[in-house]
Amino acid sequence: MRHREMHRAGIGWLRAAVLGADDGIVSTASLIVGVAASSAPHGHIVLSGLAGLVAGAMSMAAGEYVSVHSQADNERAEMDQERRELSTDREGEQRELAAIYQRRGLEPALARQVAGQLMAHDALGAHARDELGISERSKARPLQAALASAASFALGAALPLLVSALAPRTMLIPLVASASLASLVILGVLAARASGAPLARSAARVAFWGALAMGVTAGVGLLFGAPGA
């Protein structure tokens, strides 16, 4: 029988997707609720939500691209330096790799043997993985990260925007708020289930912060709006 294990580590994509969708729901719903609380016309409310979706998605994409591209530039520089060191002092690099394996628990002789075999197979890959912590799985991909963040934000923002477009003006705020909070709870439960975190705590956390954001924005809309407009 083949032994199989299910690990939840290494699902950074889940964090990015949940963050993007959560941000899309919270920011767009808060914007819609705030504008609605200011007694703006229904068409203006929907337009503000659409503008928030587009602006938020582009902001997420730009921020993620710049951040991950900086990481990619750093990784590239580290790899270039490692190539130079391998070309000028290969024996020293092999001793360095063996020392890493010794610190991880291998006997000195075995550590030297493992380092030698890995260096013979793929010296740069061995140093990238075990010295620098860079692997094909964890390598920074700026464009992929930007597109994923923009898409997850837009998907999250689409829900409160759709509700605001279909809801009657008199029921817009409670419908948008309740639909958004329900979506945040579902999102929190799904993320917790995938990562192995407590379900209730995760759902309560996202619901609390979503409700707080919408409440504060509604207060600003009431404060600076034009009642009766």
C-alpha cells in the first residue's frame, strides 16, 4: 500500500485569492453603502460601485506586480551572484553546501557526499534551493500574481455591485450589507477549511471587519451626505 499524506503547507495562492476576494467585497460594499447613505441617486450608487471595482482591481494588480517583481529582481540578483561564486570557487561552495546539510542533522561524511552528488547533478539548483530558499514552486511570478489578484478582487467586488444594481433604492443598504456579510462568512469558512484553521473563528473575523468597514463608511456618508436629495 502506498502511503499518502495531505499537507496544507505551500498554498500561498489561497492566501492571495482570499485576500483579493475579501478586499473586493469589503471595499466595494463599503463604497456602495457609504454613497447610498449619503442619499445619492440609485444610478450614482451603481456607477460608484463599478468605478470602485475597476479602480480596486487595477490597484491590486499594480501593487502585486510591483511587489512580486521586486522579489523576482532580488531572486535574479541572488542567482547571478551564486553563478559567479560557483565559477570562481566551486570547492568552497561545495563545502558551504555540506555545512548546510550538517546543520540539518547529517553526519559530516554523509553531508559531503550528498553535497558532492547534488553539485554534480545541478550545482546552481542545489544552492538555489538549499542556500537561498528559491525553488521552481516558490519562484516569484509578477504577471501571474497581478492577474490573480485583479481577478479575485473583481470577482469579490462583483457581488455587492450586482446586488446594488438589482435592489430597489429603499432596500439597497440592508441587501448589499447582508449579501456581503454572508459572502464574507462563506469565504472565511472555505479558507479555513482549506488551511485547516478553526471555521467559526475565521468566519467571525472576516464578518466583524467587513461589518465595521461598512458601518464606518455608512457613517461618513450620513455625515457628509445631503439628506432628502
